[in-house]
Amino acid sequence: TMVTATKEKNINIAFLFMPERPHYFNKPPTYVAKLKEFTTENNIPFFDLLPAMANTYTKTIDFWQSIEGHYNASGHKFIARELEKSNILDCQ
């Protein structure tokens, strides 16, 4: 599996959930809970951007282009700042 392969090669991995649209703010996809469970069971860092995006998003602060699921410059900047704050990318 990917988990075994990365551990054998001493490679750090992490999972990130990046919502595709604001409609996920009220009801995240069911696979997010399964991914959280998987990462917890396998001691893999997991970062869910949904809460931070839901708290920041407004009609004037939009993270997406008009093409479904693609982030705009504001979205990419927001994600970068949140990842930096989380320290999830720090490799030991």
C-alpha cells in the first residue's frame, strides 16, 4: 500500500481536504470522514481546510474560478497561508 511504501522509504506524507465549492460547507462529502478515519488509524497527518474556508468565505471573498472546483488566486493564497499556519508541511 501507499502507507507501507512511504514508511519503508522514510517518506513523510499528509492528506489535505480542499472543498471544491461552498456547498460543501454545510454538508461535506462522506469520503472526508472516511479519510479522517484512515489517516488517524495510520498515524498520517490530515488537514481539513473546510472549517477555515467556511469561516472566511463571503460573496466578496470567493476562492473559486467560475470553472467548477478550480481555485482562483485568492483561493491558492488562502490555502498556502492555512498550510503554513498548520505546520503540516514541516518535515522532521
